[in-house]
Amino acid sequence: MWPVADLRTYLSGCWRIDRTFVDHRISKTGRMLGEAMFAHSGGSLINKERGTLTFGAHRGAAEQSYFYDFPSGNARASVRFRDGRPFHELDLCAGESIVRHLCNPDRYDGRFTALDENQWESAWTVVGPRKNLGIVTLYTRT
């Protein structure tokens, strides 16, 4: 783990994404390759992810956006979905952050790890009545 004192500066810029999915219910895996751009917007960062998703026979474009707000300095972010709903807090001061998001009836448990100044990883476990997923993303600075 690599401690991150200034999360806003650390995340800013362009990152290559290599994301793997495992759907444990149907024993199927998938992968998304693409990029994440963290751009400044006022006091926030906007994260726009774009790539190509391959999951079973499906292959197509995938995208997602999040807002990273820094209400009390640059060390910690409040992450929101693109529609403004709260998602989770992120604090990598110790190099790792454990988060949880409840989206009734599903539960998202996440672990964010800063590996060094140019790589970080997010790992999510998603469980619910119709979900049993593992999602791991490696971000590499470009």
C-alpha cells in the first residue's frame, strides 16, 4: 500500500482501466478495457470512464461517470453517482480504504488500494437477491 496525502492531485488526469467481472451465479467472467479521466470541475473532480466491455457473447461500449467532492481539503473525497446520489467516501491516506454502499436490496463492499504513484485498484463484492458479483479494476496512469 502507498499512502496518498493529496487524493485530488493523485487521481487527477488519465488512467488506463483493466476491469474484470465474475458473476458467481452463472459462472461467467467478463472484462472491460478503457480509460478513466479525472477532470477538475470547480472544487470537484469528474471521473468519466469509457471502454469496451466483453461479457459472454456481448461486446460493446460501456461508460460511467462519478463526481468526487472534497468538502474538507484534498485528502478525502465524497463520491457521488452521476445523478447526484451519494455512493461512498474515499480516503487513501493509509493507502487503503474500505467502503460499503447499500442499494436495497443489494450490498456493495469495496476495497480501494493505492499500489504506488501510478497504480491503484478497486475491488467490489456485490451481493443481493439477484446478484453475486466480483469486480476488480486496475487503474494505471497514462
